[in-house]
Amino acid sequence: MQIASGNLLTGLPPAGPEEVFELLHQRAGLTIERIVSSGQASPPGFWYDNPQEEWVLLLSGSACLTLEGAAAEQVMQPGAWLHIPAHCRHRIEWTDGAQPTIWLAIHHAPGADLAA
């Protein structure tokens, strides 16, 4: 048995021009990662369109997302989570530039039985 542990709020990378994606766990149909943002936003006209479903939890900082077809932007503060269905186009409008915005992101295949 292999046991892994860590702390999502420590060992942060230095702020830079790009978000930092850290793979925490992966298996067939499932990816869990920590994302650290420091003021980044999606480029004008850019939309994410992922084939997997995504569940994100904001741990620190703040952010604003737009989901195509949603009535309002999703402003997120620590503790807020969001489920983004597969192929739901979305973009990051802004992330906190004064402190790290730390996300826990879980990507999984649509309809995947993750209990197996």
C-alpha cells in the first residue's frame, strides 16, 4: 500500500505569469490537481471546453468565472465550489492578484463510477 499526503496550502510556487498545475492523484478516468493562480485570467475570447466534468473548490484567494449560458458570473471566495459539466464552455475573468488563489480541481469522465 502506498500512502501519500501533503498540505494544499503550503509549499506554494512563487507568483509568476502563468498558473501552476500540480498533479496530486490520477487513475483511469480521474485526475485531482492543485491549481495556484496569482492574478491570471483567460485571454480575451478564450474559452475552456473540457471533455471531462470538473469539480473545483476554492481554498484561498478569490476568482470570477463565466460559464457560457449562465445568467450571472460565478464570483468565488474560500469554501465555494462549482461543478462544471463536460463541454460546458467557461473562462476565468480574474483571480486575486494580492494573494494566491488556490484551487482543488477534480476532473472525471462524464458519468464515471468513481467508487469502483
